[in-house]
Amino acid sequence: MKPLYRNIKKVLWILVLLFTIMNVVAAFHAYKFTHFEDGKGVKTGPPKKLPALARIKTLLFGINNPRPANRQHPSQKYEVVRLRSNKEIECWSIKTAASKGTVIIFHGYSGAKSGMLAKSGWFLKQGFNVLLVDFMGSGGSEGNQTTIGYKESEEVRSAFSYVVEHGEKRVILFGTSMGAVAIMKAINDYALAPERIIIECPFGSLYQTTCARFKNMHVPAFPLAGFLVFWGGVENGFWAFNHVPAAYAGKIRCPTMLIYGAKDDRVSRGETDEIFANLDGPKELRVFPLAGHDNYWIKHKTEWQAEVGKFISAKN
């Protein structure tokens, strides 16, 4: 019996050691993924484009995640607006003559509001004022933290309240990826009532999108994806397994345009279909066949403008 007992004990110690190592690695990854680094380091590229050695290094030590900066400024006359939310956030307000309303624009993960200037310029030409928002940790806003849309929802509420308090009656919310998720959570949590929303490629749940990233690295998602989501939540003060935009969709009753790229490797078509099915108001789904999880203007600019143009002009 003693040799058997020693073998069982040895196996148990090995399992405990592996469990500890995986959690340490996951905690390290989660922190780097949710906290941007000051300085001008080079951001780690998409997993599929990394050579094998770089992929292994990323798996062991996490991504390089420099703080997103605004690379350009509006060509139009604009006002810098600073709002006190859960963090102080910086916005650019751009007005147009005889405005039809205001579009509030929210960027995606590891982005900044300057990356949304092309689309804001298009909205201006359609006759709308725009408010471009830097989420916490990005551009001119406070901090270096991101919670992938969870706490950013408070910043959506702050931006929406600012526009409404300044007399705007017609408010449209536009967000891409994390920005879309933050909009959905803000409507779920704070009962915001925009006239309509446009959401591009939101994920179904934080766990699902984390699994997709492991899949893109050609690494089994179980159990590391769960550890990563757990530690990401612990390190940022929330239960990350409850970050489920597919569930938030059930509280969204305003007209919604959901846009998806058929070649998206971070958000599945199944997640998109679930979100669309759960939306509780007038809704439209637009799928661009050549687009991935990226800027739809790259391959579908004309179609994007046509579809969004019709949506923001609709009377429902």
C-alpha cells in the first residue's frame, strides 16, 4: 500500500503544482490584458500572424499592451469636454449647422476616439452633431485600466446624460466591439433611452470571446480561458463570468442595428445570432461577408454608409 500511497501523493502534488502555475500565468495575463502600459512599446499583433516563438512568448508572459493614444485631431472646429464618471473621461464635441440630433461614438478595445474620426466625419455630413468618447485608460481619459465594456458602461451613461442635460432630444449611440458592449450594458443597467443604437461586433459573453482568443492561438481554451476570466474579474473588482452582452440585449427596446463581419475570428456567428434574437425592440442585422473583427469601412465602406444612412433616417 505504501508505494501506491506515495504515487497518489506524488500525482496530487503534481496536479496542485500545475493548477498553481496555470493560475499564476492566467493572473499575469489578465492583468496585462486589462491594464495598459505607459510608454511607446509595440502592441502584440494578432495571434494568427505571430511566428511560433513569439506565440509561445505571448502565452507565457502575456501581451505587450501600450496605452492607446489619440494619433490625430478633428479637422473640424471642436470642443474638448471632460466628464466626471467612474474616471474622468475626455470627449470631443463637434457641432454641425441645423443639427438633426447627436451621435455619441464609442471606440473598441485598445482604441481611442481618434480612430473613430472617419465615421464621425460621415455622421457630421449626414447632419448630426457628434460626441467622441475616450474610455478610461485610453487617449485623454484618466487611468490605464480597461474592463472590456463592464465599467465602461458607466462612462456611456455619463456621456448620454451630458448630451441630454444640454438639451438634446434625439440621441443615437454608436459603438464598435467593446464600445458596443458598453452601450448594451449601460442600457441594461441604467435604463438609458436613446432614440436608436448601432452596435458593431459585440461579443456574446466575456468567456466566449476569451475562448476565441485561445482558439486563435491554437491552444485549448479549457481550463485557461476560465482562469483568465476569473482573474480578470478579481483584479478589476467584478464577477467577469456575469459579463454577458447576449443577456443585456433582452433589456434593449429601442431600434437597433447590429453589424457583423462573416470572417470575424473573435466573435462567432452564433453569438451574434443570440444577441439579435434577444433584442426586444425593432432590429436589423447586417452581415458583411468579407469583413473580420475590424473596421468595416476597409472592405464595405459603401455598403456600410448605405445601410447606416437608411437606419438613422428611419422614422420608427
